[in-house]
Amino acid sequence: MTNSSKLGISLWSQTAIERTEYPALHDHHQADVTIIGAGFTGLRAGFELVSQGTNVMILDSQEPGFGASGRTGGQVNPMAHETPDQMRSKLGDVFGTRLSQAYINSADELFSVIKSNNLDCEPVQKGWIRAAHCRKAEKSLHSMQQGWAREGLDIEMIDTEELLRLSGSNSYRIGTLTKSAGCIHPLSYCRSMAKKISSMGGKIHGNTRVTSVVPEGNKWRVNFHDGSVLSDWVLFCTNGYTDNVLAGLNKTFIPLVSLQAATKPLSNEQYKKILPEGHTIADTRRVIYYSRRDNRNRILLGSLGRTPECSLASDKRRLITAFKTVYPSISENDIEYFWGGRVAFTPDLLPHLHEPAPGILAGLGFNGRGVAMGSTMGRVMAQRVLGKASKDLDIPTTDLPRYRFSDAKSLAIGLVIPYLETRDRWDIKISGVA
């Protein structure tokens, strides 16, 4: 790594639209709905509610987009980790089908919100390539394509020649192309959406860490350092940054880190060879490699890791190795930024919507699909607040899971990534590279 590398600083923080200050909240207030967390989910919920004249207060311990929402790769991917049939086997026909359709529509839904509200976030809807990293993965990739195509997703198989042309990488043999997918500047999206909500009368406050939520009559009092908000509904939209304010919620998922690296501006000659038509790409590794372009001659590539600051040597090395594997023309000296953000992976790889008490909602667990599905979850939560019955929502409302990850979670997480990397290497060894 070169001395000029920016460790723990995201490219997005350096290139986003101008930051708006949202002052900390003090004293005691009332609202119809209090939303905890100003990322993709909380902002979309707030937008939908304010649009209907609801008095909304959005609180964030930092600022809009501070967490993984503003640190993600910004890929808008409208597909789950399993086929629709597999989802129906877990959720039943009704909710399995509804959730599958929610995934399919999630990219178009987000890009429609962006366009209709003139959100300044560099949207690009050119499609998403998913590539098999080994021959063993090719069978599951075919199954995913067939399963989602039957459900109505515009997804097709692409052969080696087309994959090389669209990706600029000769590391893969076959892939799928999902045409409605794309990417955004994630931090600009959060800042632009927050500005839109504020302009419509919604109230947003940063640097306001919620310490407890307690019942008061038929309402809920949301307490913070020197004040509170009394409201009919409280929405927990904190995903990988969830704490224990809602007891047990932070033990219902595995908090992994989505790592990112970005190059310096490349020469036009080098830049135009990589993802030349503006597609995004991800592969089938368990410790995934995924990549995209920005519009400033940079290439971004991500994976999974342990530290949002990318402070572990293993995290930095994983990103460097990923670049060498997928785009060997990019050298270690070309990489300028290294950063990450915490994401929530659920054991069933599905998003979770919980209503543990009347007036309390929690939506989280997007398993690396948070740009599209995090926004969809926000819309669904707003619909519930506005009176839609749980049985009619796109996402099933479930009890807080009975499983609980132990207090040794940090140790377990430290073992997860090496274990998954070993399985990835073994798949390549026994079946051959794709």
C-alpha cells in the first residue's frame, strides 16, 4: 500500500453533494412518527410519510447516510440470494411470491423515486452482471437465472465472449445480466433525500443518539441525552448499526463489514476497458468480489471484512487481492481509498420486518442488497403506519427470532470470513476456475 492511500476515508465522502447540517435535538417534542436511523430505510419511510402529511421526526446518532447506506458500493441489485421457489418454501406461497416481486421491482422503484424527485445522486441504470467464480458455481447461477426469469425478472445468461466484453475481466467464464439493475452515489442519495424531506416539512436531527424507548399511555417516548419525542409510532431503521434500545434486536443478525476500495482517476485508455457500458458486476464467491465505475475515471471494488476503518492487514490485503484477481491491470499503487460499513446478514438471508408491540416497527437484514431492498423496506414500513394491514404488506411481519447470537459474537465473526474464504478456494480447487 502506498503512503498516499486514504485509509478509512470513503470516496463517497469526498465526492458527495454538499453536506447539510442537521442539529442535535434538545428538550421535549411530539410527533406522529419517530424514525431512528437516517439511512436508506429510514429516509424512504420518512419521505413516504411526510408525503401523506404525517408529522415525522427522524433521529440519527450521526448524520444522514453516515452508516453503511453512505458507505456502500451503491449497487442497486433487484434479486435475493435464493430463488423465488426457495423463498416460498420458507415463507409460504403468498409472502414468498410478494417478497419475490418486491425484489424484482425494487430497482425500478428506487430509480423512479430518484427521477420523480430530482434527487442528485448520479443514477446509472445499465444492468448488473453476476459471474460464476468457479465451475461448481455455474450450476447454481443457471438455477438462479431460470428461477428468477420464471418469476418475471429480466435476467439472461451471458457467455464468455459477452461477459468479457461487458466486464473487461477475463476472470470469469459465464454470468447473468439483470437489466433493471444499476448504481447510485449512495451518500449523495442520502443527502439529497434528506434535503427533500426537510423541504416537505419533515424534521431531521443528527448527533441525537436514542437511549431508550418506553411506553407512555398508548404512545411511545423516545429518549435521548437531554430530551425526548412522544409519538404514536417508532420505526427502528438502523440495520447493521442496531444497538440494544429495542431489546434483542441487535442479536438477530450477523454484523459483517462491507469493504470498499477505489482507485485514483485512471487514464481514459485504462478506464474505458473496465465495465465499458456502465454495468456493475459481482461474483458468486461467499466472500464476494463486486465492482463498478464512478463517473470520475475511478474503479471501485468491494468484498467482506471485519473493520469499517479497513484497519486490519487482512482486510486491506483482501481488497488488493480482489483487484489483482478481477482487474490485474490495476496495481496496488493505483488504489487510493479503503473504507467500509457495517451490514446486517440474517441466518435465512431474508429481510426481517418486526412489530413486537403496537406502534413499534423494526426493518433490517438486507444481506448486501440494502440500496434497493432497504428503500423498499422503508416504503413498506410507511404503508403499515398509514394503516395497511400486516397481512397485506409485501414483506411478512414476523416475531423477533428466538435464536440469539452469543456474547462471543465478535470472536465468531472473526472466524466467519476465513472459513468462507477457505470454502471459496476449495470450490475452485475441486471444480476448477470458471
